[in-house]
Amino acid sequence: MGLTKRKDGYYIEFRVIDDGCVLSLAPPGGGKLKRWKACPNKAAAKNQEAIIKTQLMTGQRTSARAAKAKDTMFSAWAHTYINLEQTKALRSDQRRYSVESLKRYFIGKLGDKRLNAVTTQDVRDFRAWRAAQGVAVQTINHDHAALRHMLGVAMSEEFGLLQKNVAAMVKKPNPNNERDRVATAEEWALLKLHGAPHLVRFLTIAYELGPRRGELLKLEWPDVDMRRREFKLRETKNGEPRVVPMTEEVYDVFKLLWQERRLDTGRVFLYNSTPVTCLKTAFRAACRRAGIKHGRKDGGLTIHDFRHTASTNFRRAGVDTMTAMRIVGHKSEKMHRRYNQITPEDLHGAALKLGQYKATNTLITPGVQVVGGDNVSHCEIRVGA
């Protein structure tokens, strides 16, 4: 190591450790080989070697990664990040929306900060800014997670733009957004009566089978098998396609949708011959006409609550948990349990079923005979030999 002569001149070579800020001499056998082109004159090259070695020993040699990070602006990294294959592989519209929110703050409001100048206070201020806009805590947490991933990728060995992830140092609060709201049979009847046709068709499938809104709206006709009475959801939240069977009501809906299909789009759900991308306005109007409170607050109803409803109905119908999870698209039993509502009626129904079971399945213990009486207080128990 040190000064070496090659065909095209002198080079200075040392094994170094690059911590992203400075270069330092590595112990024997460690670090990575770093090479500098030296002066063509040997005496000058040796003098240059001594200078570089001193800088490496005293921590005065700046890392190229640090220089690169210093010049990287948030806007440039956001553009790079959103176009990375690993980001696209997330298959989530929410990530794209979150990055746009981050850009509005870190570029628009803060004037495009350097990536390595973002602080933990900036992260907290971003959360406060989003909260002031009336955004739900869970949505802010999604944005926070996107920032954490953005900075984490920037820290990776591939890019080496950062030494610490400030977003990971700020705790995300619990959104306390667990809901057990389901659409009652009465509410569902009213929505079918007052909802626009394209909304009712969508809600029928959601009510029966519980797919996520985004999964269902992206459904295309090549993934619908009317003969087998099933459809395949490809763009799912967890990235794993799943096949969903049709109930009789859902099959009837698909027959109506088939009559309205268009050749210029493969999408199943259309409104005025255009693929449906949002149902908020139609759902809000249907709730208003039906006299149902809309929204997450004060016991209101949301489209996502139909997913809870389907999960609950599967349980009440006696469908086993694993099968229901596969249809609805839950990866864990914990999540599936969150989507099941247990009402007082369910509890009383369980007691009734237990009574019916005991009445039709008499348990006989060998050597024990029950004699006389209509109930426990008026009977005689004889124990045999």
C-alpha cells in the first residue's frame, strides 16, 4: 500500500473505512481499497502520498458520499425515490400520495431543504402541519412511514446519502382507529333504495365479500370468470393476488355490469362509460338521502365499514376463519378479529345455540343415571356400581 507505479503513472493506494463523513485508515485486511491518481513526478507523488496518509490518520479526508449528500436536495431525492423499482414494488397508491404530501411541505413550505439537513424537528413540524389540515392520525402515520422509508433507502449502501434516519427517531402515535362499525340490514336496505346504481353495485360486492375499495375498483374483465362464478383481484394491498367466489347476489351484479362493459377499457366498474376512481361523493349523497350519518365520527358509516360487515357476516354464517380470511384478504387472525363485531345479539345467539345443543346431545356418564324430575332441582342421581 502507499505509492505504486502503474503503466499510466503513479497511484496512491490505501485501505480505508468510509463512514459517510470522512475516510480513515483501515486496520490490516479491513476496509476497502481506495486509489488516487498521483503526480507524474515520483518525488511529488511521494509528497502527495504523505499528505493523504496524514489526512486519513487525522480524519481530515472528506468522504465522497458526504459531498454527494451535501448536494442532494429533497426534491431530487423524492423524484429518484418514487421511480425506484423497490418503491414501485410496494404497489400502493398511498405511498405516492404520501410522497406528494411530503413534497408540498419539504419543498414548497421549507423551500426544498437539502436531504441531509432534514431534522427530527422538521419531522415533528410536518406532522403538526398535516394535523392542522384536519388529516387523520393514521394518514399522517402513512406519510411518516413513507418519509422513514425514503430516508432509509437514502442511508443504504447503494446511495450512501445519509448517516441517520431522523424520521425513524420520531415516534408515531397510536391512531386509535380500531372500528367495530358494521352496516345493519336496515341501513343496507336503505342504501340500496337511495344509492346511485353504480354505487349500489359496488357496495353489494363489498357487503357480501368484503374486498378493499381500491382492489375492487381496479378489477378488469379478463379476471372475471362468469362460468366458475369467481373473480381474481390482482392489485391487492399485500401484493398477493387472490381469487374470490361469487355469491348469488354478486353474480347477478356482474351480469348487470357485463351488459354495460366497453371495448375501450377493461375496467369492470364504470360511471357514464368512464372507469370509476372515487365513490366518496356518491356514498355521501346516498347516506344523506337514506338518513344515515356518514363518516368516521360519532358512529357514522363509511365504505370501509362494509369490509367489517362482510367479515362479521362470514363468522355469523359459520364460515371457518381461514376460509373467511382468504376471501376477505386478511393476512393475520389478529387483523381478522379486529374486523369482526360481537354484538349482544351474538352473545344471546350463542347461549341459544348452546341450549339447543344440550337439548339434542345428551351427555351420559357411564355408571350415572338421572331419574325423575324435569330439571336439576327435581331429579335423583343414582350412581351405579
